[in-house]
Amino acid sequence: MSEPAPDKPVRTALLITDDKAASITIRNIVKKYGVEINTSYLNLNSTAMIKKIILKTGNTAFMRADLYKLITEIGVPFLVSLDYTIDLGLDHALDPDRRKILRTLLISYIILAKAQGLEHLQANFMVLYRSAQAAHVRPFEANPAGILDILYTGNTKANEIINELKGDPARFNRLFQIRFVNISQTQGEIDAAIRAFITGLETREKLFEMIARKKNTDLEQEHKTAAQIVYRIDRDTVYVDGETSEIPKGSPYLDFSINEFYAVGSWEQLNQLAVADKLKKAITGGIGEKSFKPADPIVLNLGDDCLIDGATANSLARLFVQELGNYKDVKIYVNSDNAIALEKSKGFIIIKNLIRHSY
């Protein structure tokens, strides 16, 4: 069999179905678009093995463990294809609607997306259904986020994470792309549906890559300029480098938390003194009518808009341990990239107790 064309590199997919004919059809079609079904993880593709382990253990925790193993060993699957319902032979109490596998994989991705290093996880689900199930899936086709309503677990923390996602449609759309495919159709119709889904996913990938490149370019342009020190005073007012003004409509400052500092731009070796000095003046001199007493909480965010390097930890240590050492309630929230950069720095041990993860 010929190899995929160079512009269609092989990407892995999971396929879980009890329908042998559908399995052959799906395998043949996705291969045309550079997607290859992974069969090396039996607990994620063999319905017989999945049924056997569930009947023995009574749960599907092993599937989440194996999904994490697969992601860390060979990468995130480009596609997860599975039957809308799969009869696992369980009693009604354990699997009342035969959607246990679908629920398990959705919940697994939701939980894994909270893990360090997987914050930008993306899950592309292709759910296979028959014409007789059309009425059941139609609401989810119209509103994919509605599928969260079928998710439940005995774990309180997991339920909290699911409920968080229900209240954040934008994050759901970043995490999940879900397409329902009717496999009762002709092979040509199935092919067209899968092609449309994969093409849409590829377009989405290119868009994210373009945004990432633009973001990197913007940060590089800001590299030579010392980071701005921003403090959101209230709903409508912001402090930026000594100046107070109203927040314009559509400003990114509207996403900032009230009563917290943000470093926006570069806090690196070449400008560390300038940035630290601006923050020190804001804290010791106050902002408008607001003053900061040593017992007051000081919250600093070094997030996606802040670029740091190996010198930043020493700069933070000098500022908050030496110069502002009398301020005892300091918290520095960092994103995953900045956390890694700080942890590799020599000065990290001095500020370790001040660091909080924002992811």
C-alpha cells in the first residue's frame, strides 16, 4: 500500500467500535487523509479487552491511565473515533444508556487538560452513530457543549472540573472539536463527512499556528522594551507605569483581576532593574488613593504576556526579599512556561514560597 503524500503526514487516531464493517470503512477512509489507527494500546481500541477489564474492576479508570500513557509516549491522538453507544454487558446501574466509554474518554480529556504540561490539550472526537440514533445526537450536533450534561462521576473534584467547563464555553471549544458521523450512510457520504471534519481540523491547526507565530513576533518586538507594570484599580480604571486611566472597550486589561499587579512585556536581564524599580515605586508610593501597607496582600502576575529569563528570579528575590522584605503577604502567579524558567534559575530557591501556579 502506498505511503501518504508528503503534505499529508501520518497522524495517529483511536478507534473504538463494535461494528466490524464500520471499522474497516473508517480505517480505509482516514488513511487517505494521513490518519492511521493506533492498535498498540489494547485498552483503548479493543472492545473485548475493555469489556473484560470493566467486568473485573467495575470501572474505567484504566482507560484514563492508558490514555495518559499514550499521550506521553507517542503524543496526543489527532482523532478519537468511537461508537456513540457500546454495549459493555454491564447492568443498568453501571451503564444505563450504553454511553460509558464516550463519557469516560470525554472526562479523561477534561481532567488531563488540567495537568501540568497538558494545558493546551486538544481533543478531536468523531462519534459514530446509526440512523436510528439520529434524534438522540441531533441536539449535540447543534450544540456540542451540551454533551457535558451527560457527564457525571463519583469523584467530587472531577465533577467540579466538569462544572467549571460547563460555565466556560470558550474553553470547551478550545479543548474539544466534536463531529457526529452517521455510519448508516453510503461510503461516499461517510467519506465526505470525514473529509470535511479533517479538513476543518487542519484549518484550525493552521490558524492556531498563525496566532502563535504572531504572538511570538509581538513578544520579540517587545523584548527590548521593559515590561509595563499594570494594576487594575476597579472595573473601569487601570494603572499603567505611573499613569491612571479608564479602560477602553475591548482592552486586554478587562481580563485582568482587580487589585492585582501584572508585568506585561519583557522582564529579562537587560531591563530587570527598570521593571523592578517601577513595581517598587508603585508599591511603596501607592496608586492614586490606594496605599500598600506591609500587611496588605501583594499579588503579581507573570502570565502569557510576560517574557522572563534566568535573571528574573534574582530580580524578584532582590525586590521582595531584600528591598520589600517587610511585605509578608506576597504571591507571584506564573504560567507554565514562566514557572519552568524560574525553577531553572539559581535564585528560585529564595522566592520558591512566593510562587503560585496560574494553570
